[in-house]
Amino acid sequence: MKNQYQRMSKDEKKDLKKTYYNCDEGKIMNIRLFRLFLTGTIGILFSLYIITNNYIHYNVDWTTWITSIPLFIASIVFIIASIYLRGKKLNEFAIKLAKKNAK
């Protein structure tokens, strides 16, 4: 039962997502995970903007790379964490739902 969500079919996953996102905990978690994903996306876009803007104006130096590379890496970590946590929370909810239906 450790990875019950991953074993579900496509239709079961859709039903589980609808059920989870309609409860209070799911609504709050969906907003938080979307915010985390959005922060990562904006960070990636901003780091790419820094690099391209400085490249266009022939001003690429070490400060450009020191600011943009850590921002790019942190943004990728945010996006991966958002996807991982979404799967983890849906899996926990699927296990709770299975235990509830079994009783």
C-alpha cells in the first residue's frame, strides 16, 4: 500500500484528485503546491532573463553567473519538490481512503 496512487488507473487517479481537491485539506494543499510551482517557474524565467539580457548587452561577467545559476538550481528544486509533494499527498490520501472503505 506504500505506492497505491501510482498503481491506480488513469480514471481512478482523476476521481481521487477530484475527491481530494474538494475537501478542505486538498484545497489548501493545492494552493500551496501551485504557489511553490509558480515560484520555481518565475525563478527559472528570471534567471534566464538575467543571462540573456546581459548577453545581449555584452555584459556577461562572473556576477551574472553567480546570481543566475543558484537561482536556476533553486527554482528547479522548487518545481521538483512541488511535483514530489503532490504525489506524496495524493498517495497518503489514497491510502486513507482505502482504509476507510475497507472498514
